[in-house]
Amino acid sequence: MDYHIHSTYSVDSRMSMEEACLSAIQAGVIEIAFTDHIDIDWPDTAVPPFDVGMLDKYFEDIEKMQDKFKGQLVIKKGIEIGLQPHILDECADIVQSYPFDFVIASVHLVGGVDPYLGGFYQGKTKEETYEEYYEEILRLITSFDQFNVLGHLDYIKRYSPFPVEKNDHLLGISLIDEILKTLIDKGKGLEVNTSGYRHVSETPMPHPDIIKRYRDLGGKIITLGSDAHTPEHVAFRLETALKEIKRSGFDALTSFTGMQPEFIIIP
């Protein structure tokens, strides 16, 4: 299953829904979720975001794909919603107003600044930047309930200008533990995002040690996604990540219908 796929509804994607479906089938995937970005109040006004006004058309297009590929591929209606402190009520209204199967909660901005941008790191140590990012995640998921899994927990490592080191996944570990415990207490899950294998660290997001930590703390809900924005990245190294998930103590992945989990035994 590939539960993190972006079509051209996401401004940073270059892949149509049909291309994504064909790539998934070719890769032997049996189930996908389209999880296009909604990032309300995105600071870069030059980039027109996928907004709420497009959701009806988004659902129509997913339904067309469901009809077209019926019997070949299970296709779920998902979203990746970007959280910020001042928009949580609006995010909750969106999720409650539409028939989503699956919702990823992600943090792409800290204090209105994307860690993609170099300014986020100026005047800070590597550890300070990681801790600031994790503190924001913890604040947001503590206050927000309308989601199924937390997306790419260590997203910050994608863009950090600091040299990559073997133990970067231990930066802010006490905060990571609090994040994992909060997810477990709220009945929420953790995404394993294979785009990390395309990073110089060559590890999924989060690191396998963090996946195991989530399991050891009592976590049960885990999804697997490529974060694909182009056809060649659909299903990217899912099998590698699946082995890490099994090594971490999980015997099942989670699929969602109507935001309700179903556990699928890993062969």
C-alpha cells in the first residue's frame, strides 16, 4: 500500500492521478491514497495553493480514478493537511465537512517559516532547530484531533543545512518520545515515509529506531507512503521500509476507510 501520493492538485507535483495509478499498478501496489496538500495561509502568495474551493473537483477526479481502475487498484480519498497554530479550527472544519478516508497531519511551517528556507536555521545550532521543529509538532498534535497519522516526523532533516550525522535521529529524543506518546494516547498513527531514502541519510522518515520506539511505547497504527510527486517515485522502496516496519515489531499495516482503521497483516 502506498498511502502518500501527490497529484497535480499539489503545486509541487508533476504527476496526474492517472499516471500515479498506472505507476502503482505497475509496481504491484494494491492500494493507494491520494494525499494532496492543503496548506492554509501559506506564506508564499506567489504560489497558488490547492484550496478548499477545489475539494469538490478533487473528490470527483478521485472517483473517476476509482471507476477507471476498479478491480486493479483500491484508491482512497486522502489529504495531507498542513497544521499551524492559528488555523486548527479551519483545518478541523475541512476534515469534518468532506468524506475523507485518510488524513495525514503534517507540519511544514514553524512560526510561519518553512524549514526548506535557510533563514529558519540562522543563528541556531542543529539541535536547536530540531527541537524547535519537534516542539511545534507536539503543540499542534496536542491541540488537533482530526487526523489519522502524523506525516514525516523528521521532515526537518530533508532541508537542514547542517552536515548529516549518524545519530541525527536522536536529536530532540525526549520531545520525540512525547510526540509518540501523544499519538498513542489519542489513538493516532505514525507514517513511515520512504522519501527519506532519497535523502543523503538513506533512512526512512522517521528513522527505524524511532519506528521501533513507537512500537515499544504501545503504538499500533502505522502507514507506509512514498510521498511521490512524480511517477518514478510511486512505491519507491516500499519493500525496504516494510522490512524495517516488521523488524520494529509490527505484524500489520493500517489502511483507512472513512477515517476508520483496518489492520492488514504483513505477509
